[in-house]
Amino acid sequence: MRMSKAQLNSQMKVRDVVGALEAIAPPQLAEEWDNVGLLVGDADLAVKRVLLCIDLTPPVLAEARRLQAEMVMAYHPPIFKGVSRVTAQAAPALYQALRAGLSLYSVHTAFDSAVGGANDVLAGAVGLQNVRPLVAARQGGGCKIVVFVPDDDVQRVSAAAFAAGAGRIGDYSQCAFFSHGIGTFLGGPRSHPALGRAGRREAAEEVRLEIVAPRGAAGEVCRAIRQAHPYETPAIEVYSLETFPEGCGVGRIGQLPQPMRVERLVARIKRRLGVSKLQLARPARVGAIRTVACIAGAARRDYPSAIAAGAQLLLTGELPHHDALAATAAGLTVVCVGHSNSERIALGSLGQRLASLLPGLKVTQSASDRDPYEIA
């Protein structure tokens, strides 16, 4: 929810910035191996300025102190693998950030995957059209709950499930599906059936009620259904669900408006990404390029998907030697601009979106953050 500048100036907290960043790059889109979100800090601390960078380095920390920033959004997680000790020697950047009272947040692969994130910015810089994810994002966490209810009791049971947190899909609530059929049962000697009597096989018209729920709410929804259900032992089934968020996923692939020679496309990439040198690996024969894939950061895991999707050129940050050989052998031209150079181009867009969600917050892109490699 957007707040006024006056409200933000007096009430801005780290949690507000976290909420805005999670809206831009939902953490559930991150890769399983990644570590995104608020990594250091107190959600209740006040914040007026956020510094954006790719890597939390000593120059970036010095810049944050100089600008009096209370929070740093470091694209790459400052805490990635397990940290056994935080000392000036073992983890100097983290140690200095803690001493300075800085809150640290990372978006990393959540922003790579998100709509309007790093890969979309990269595709836009190349000038691609008809852009789609190279590998669609897959999310878990939800479930479908199915229960069989007598027709006269459907409204009461479904209302109880809704009140317990079920039936929400996007901006819609009380979503459910109903279908009719016949259910049969034979009550045991100690049973007390709501319909018919124990010891006799009964048949009843029932409604199959299907309703979605967050996985964390499934237990409470099932409890509410049992309490509202007329049967002594209602039949309840719970199925895990996966969703594929529209436009989200690893990398992007699209087409240039017109085919281009490699040399012209490379010149465009240099100009729009602000790099003077890059690495180029290409097959012995290269025709005009029309279909281009983009993978921000490192492409080692996913360059085969670019080949399978029919890409003629892959723009990425880095690709190891032997993978580049395999890619060119398959007919793929590879352009590597440097790992963080392929991500840094998106910081401007991220900063604008963050400032738009939180008017009054000072959002600054680091001037000292840079890729560690130079191609001289």
C-alpha cells in the first residue's frame, strides 16, 4: 500500500522497504539454493536511504557510511553459505556492516526470475520482442482440499473453509468448485451415521467440494471442515499443487525485429550495457541473428535450455571454457559481458520501482560497485 511522503518521512521502517522489495521480486521465485530476503538487520529500524549495489565490498560499505544510508540492497547475498563466525578477518564486509548498524537485503535470483527483473531488463536492452522465460518458474506451497458433502450442507461447510483461509486465488476470494454424484457407505456397529443407519449399506447424493488453500493453512481448513461437516468421519483429500507464474522464470528468449549480423548486435550490446570489451565465442559459421536468449549472471546451468529453445545467440555474464566449447559446437554464439555487468544494468530499474512504491525514500545506486574483472 502506497503511503504519503509525510507518513513515510515519519514512519519509514526497514520492514516497509522489505515489503516493497518482496513485491518487486517475490522471494518464492528464488532458486532453492539461493539465500534472498532480509539477511541482516532489524525490521523495526528507521530508514531514510537505501544504497543499491551488486556486491557488498569495502568501497561500497564506505560509500554507504558516507551517504548515511541505513540499508543496503546487495544483489548478491552477503551471506550465502553457512557462516560459522563473523570476525574482521573471517567475514570483513559482514563484520563492518554489523558494526555500522546497516540492514542488508538481497534479491538475487528472485529478481532474475520476476517480471520486469534482471532478465527482462537485459532482453529489453538487446531490443527483443515476443519475450518469454527460457525456463518457466515453478512454485509450490499451495494445495487443493477435496471433501464430499451432502447437498444441504455445502454452504455451511464451504463457508467454514473460507473463514479458515481457503478459497483465495489472486485478488479473488471464496473460490470453489462443486460437482454432484452418489456416495456410498456402510456404518460399523459403533458408528452413528448422519444419514441412514449403522449396519446397512447406504447411498446418498453428495457434492464434491474442491477448494484451494495455502499449505500452511491446510490443517486449519481441514479442522474447520470437520467441525462444520454433518458426517461423523468426512472423507477429506489434500493434494499438493504447483503453479507457473505468468512471465516468470530463468532467463528470457525472444526475437529481434530484424535479423542482425553478429558484429552489429555485439556493438549494440556494448553500447547499451556500457561495456567497452566483452568475450565472444562463435561457431565456425554464423548467419544473421534473429533469436536471442538472455541469462543474467552465470549461464552454466541453463545454456542447454537456450540451445533447446532454438536460440542463435546467448547474452550472459559468464560461461566456463568447456561449456562455451559445447555451446558453439551446437551452433550457439555466446556473448559474455562479465557476471555483474549483466545484472548491474537492472539496478536503475529496480531503484525507480522501489522509489515509486515508497515515495520519500532516498534510493541511490552505488558509484563504487563494479565488476572485479577487466578485459584490458
